[in-house]
Amino acid sequence: VAAGTKLHYLDKFKKLGPLFKKLAELRKKLFKKKHKAGQTGGEIPEQLGKPDVVDVNNKPTPEQLDAGINGKRIAPAGLADAENILKERRKQIASEGYKPKYSDEELAHMAQHSDVGNERFQVRFMEKTYLNNRDTPNVALSGKIGMTMEGATGKGAKYWSTSLDQIEYADTDPKLISEKLGLDYNPDKEYVLVIVDTEKAAPSTGVKSVPATFEKVGDFANTELPDDFPKNLTDEMMTPEFQAKYAEQYQAAVDQKFLPNQWSKDTAEFDKYLQSSGMPENERNIMLKRMQMHDKIGNNQDYLGNGLTKDLNPNSANNFGAVETLNFERKEVNLKQLNDAGAINIITGLTPL
């Protein structure tokens, strides 16, 4: 029956036959022409001795991606040089406008195949208020580079970051950086950029860095917080499908005023919302565990799980902003100690272009 309904296409396919035949003949002539063009008294170049490979999706090969990425990478000589690179980039953006450094394809390739978290110069973008500890607000640089977490292998700052190479095309513009990292920019807040020389910082911090993928963040949770997040639980939660569901439920809790804002991690109020939605108890329990993970590790409702941040810049052609890394300093070190060791450069006074 299905075949019978398509008989009216038969005449059209008959007409296409000669056209496909002509196309095949043209391709043979073109191939022979390439062979002839490659003859210079020696052997035909290898790339001309193979049939054309047609990529219908026009996607770059891994080798092409690597070549493009390597041609854009930066390698500062030190922290002062890193800051100078940002200053020069600001001049360029002011005169030519901003455009992403890497394409979505290149970013996705790096997230899967590069070790961005182990690049020498890393960048932490945060609010200025975090420079000083809330208990000692008048003591300069008494704060830490992230919130303190106690894990199985140590106790220290836990934070999400990217490399200088990933972010330098946004210079020190807090709005551009926020959008590139998938963060909502608040013009009423002051931000700072902390550039970390990991070669100098690592001995003091004992930092452990992992790519921000579902698999790697799940492994991190299993290792550092095994009682809270055993593997059977993270296997269920760390998937695109569950993440989409968590984001949907979280946003509904905000929209219905159970959660006060997009930064809340109030599990009690979230549970009230989940109960009101009629969600079964076993599903609620897993959803609450996901919010606990959000709170302790930081993979929030906007977490993508592919190792990348969202690009929120409305003028950018990209969907992704930067390759992201989860970091855990297994020693308690404050910013003053890192600064005194020459391991960080804190850039303040950030202003949009």
C-alpha cells in the first residue's frame, strides 16, 4: 500500500536519471583534470590522487579544528604580560567591535579533546565583595577565590573558571565577560578579574581541576562527596534529560514565587513547590538531591553538561561562550597568600566599553 501511494513520483525519478548520469561524467572529468594539473614531472600530489570527499554538512575535520584553534591561542610570558594582552584587546574591541574568538565547533572540540583546565593561566570572574572575607571585611584580600568546600581529599575553595585564552577576547569588560560565561550582568555590582598563574599557585592550593562535563563532574562528586552523591545517583542526575527537567522545575518554582530568585538554593521551599506540583515522592527526592548538588558543587540550573557555558550576548553568532572548568583547592589559602606568592593578578575597576 505504501509503495502504491508513491507511484505518482515514478515519472519524476525517471527524468532525474539522465541528470545524475551527467553529474557522474562531469565529476570524472574534473577528477582527471586534477590529476593532469598535479603532474609536474614527478609524482601526483597525494591529495590530488584521491577522489573528492564531499561533506554534505560542510563541517570542519578535527585536524582543521586543531589548526584553527592553535592559530588563535595565546601564551603570556607572565601575569604582567597577561594583563597587557587584555589591555590591547580592549583597544581592538573599541575600534573594531567584539566578536567571539572561537566558533561553536571549535569550543565543542576543545571541551572534548583539550585540557583547558590545565592551561597555565586561568581566570576567575567574581564580585568584588568576595575579595574580603565577610567576617573580616576590613582586612584586604582576606577572602578566597571561591566558596569553601570540604571533600574527601581536602578542604578549600571550590569555584568554576575558564582559561585566559578562552576569555581574553572579551578583555576586561564585565558585561561581555558575564555574557560569555552565561551569567546575568548586574550593572549595580562591581566585578573583578583574578588571573591565576597555576604554576605558582598549585603548590599552595593543591588544586584539582576537572572539565565541566556530566561525566567528569559526576566523577568528582563521587570522589569528593561520596556519601551525598554516590555513583548510582549521579548516573541518574548527570544526563541532558534530567538536567532539562531540573531547569524546568527550578524555573517553575521561581515563577510561582516558591523560590525568591534565580540564585536560591532553598531546598525546603523547593520541596514545597515540588509537592504542590503533584510530583511522586521518589522523584521529589532525586530532584532535591540535585539542588543539594547545585548548592555544594555549583552546577546550577543553567549548567549545560557539555563542558561549555552559554553565550548570552545577543550580538554573538555563538550558542556557547567558553570552555568551563570546575576547580577544588584542597588547601585553605586566601587571596593575600596567593598575591604575596606572586600567583595571582587581581584586576579591579572593570567597566563596560
